[in-house]
Amino acid sequence: MRKSFALNTEPHVADIGGTELKFEPEVMGDEFMDAYAELREAQRAKGIGLEDLAEADPKDIRRTMRSLRLFLARQMLPESAQFFTRLDVVSAGGEVIESFHDLDEAEKAAEQHDGARVVDHFRLPTRVVVELLEWVVELFGGGSRPTTSSSASATASRRAGTRGSAPSPSKASTRTRGR
């Protein structure tokens, strides 16, 4: 008996508002699990879970979101990873002063300029980053999606479930009272 296994050769693409982030076609299981373990450890060290963001300290949330971005970037092709992890130090007037990839360096640079702050170059709502994380975990963490091509990695359509309890249009239109 012979069994063949397909390996993805085309990058997976996340299209976020017209910006494409390209992910590795395949990520080796041990590399993925190491990166995921580091992400979970970073969250535990801060005492923050993704479900607790509303009650957390804003500085801790920023670090947690940064660790999410770094985890995601480890699964991306280099150009996408560089774009996704870029931090801009922005003046009070909104001009980019300098760009970094290290949060500590960016924060130190921002301290050198009155009113400057650090922002992600590619700003995203938190929910999108979390959805991206869920997608990547499904892709590379052994989810139940097909592994034959990047287009096959999209979330599967819902299976047909049980029918609803509402009457069908044909039954509703032919019933008469008193029968």
C-alpha cells in the first residue's frame, strides 16, 4: 500500500482590507509549536488572556498584542513579516519620526520627542489580529482544513444541519382551519 501526502508550495494569503500578508506554505510542526508556546508563555507572564483584554492594563495589552504580531510574523514570508512588525514613532503632529521592529527601542526613541508615541505601521483592530491568530493556528496547528493548496485552506462551508421547525411554504399555504 502506498499513501502520498501533499505539501503546500504556494503561500497562504490573508487579505486584510486589500493588503495582502503572505504566510509560509508550510510550517514545520516543531517550529510552530515552539512559537506558539512562546506566545502562550508571554501571555501567562503578563497574566493576560485574549478573553481578558478589557480588564488589563493598557501597557500590558500593548505588549500582548506585540507578542501576537511577533508570533504571526514568524509564520509569514519575510517581506510580510517586516511590514507587519514595523513600529512607527509618530510626532504629536502625526508625522513619522523613525521606524523600528523592536518595541523597547521604539519606546526609547519616542521618549526623546515631546508628545511622540509608538504605533503599529499597519494598524489593525484587535479583533482582526485575534481572527488572524485563529486562522493561523487552524492553518498550521493541525486544524481540519484541506492541505492541498492555499485556496483550500479557507474555512470550510458549514455542513447542512437539521431543518428548522418552521412550516414549509407549501404546508403553510395549503392548510385550512378546522381540518
